[in-house]
Amino acid sequence: MDVEELAKKAKLKDLKELAKKHDIKLGRCPTKLTIAKKLSKEELEKLVSE
């Protein structure tokens, strides 16, 4: 799966928590896709599979 499909399946709350864990600055209005692009693909796949 590509990043766009993984972002659609993940929850916004979970993506924000993962970004915070990695000290990634999100800006004012982050979307699921912009957060997903900043994370590694392996972590996204693990998050979606849970």
C-alpha cells in the first residue's frame, strides 16, 4: 500500500500521537496525509495493522 491509502485507514488521533512521539512539528491544521508523509512507511503499516 502507498502512503495515501495508509493515511486513509489510520485514525487522526493515532497519527498525532505517533508524530508527537517522534518530535515532529505538525503546524496549525495538519491533515492525516501530511502527518503520514512525515512518518516512515513501516510505522504507518504497523499502526494500520493494529
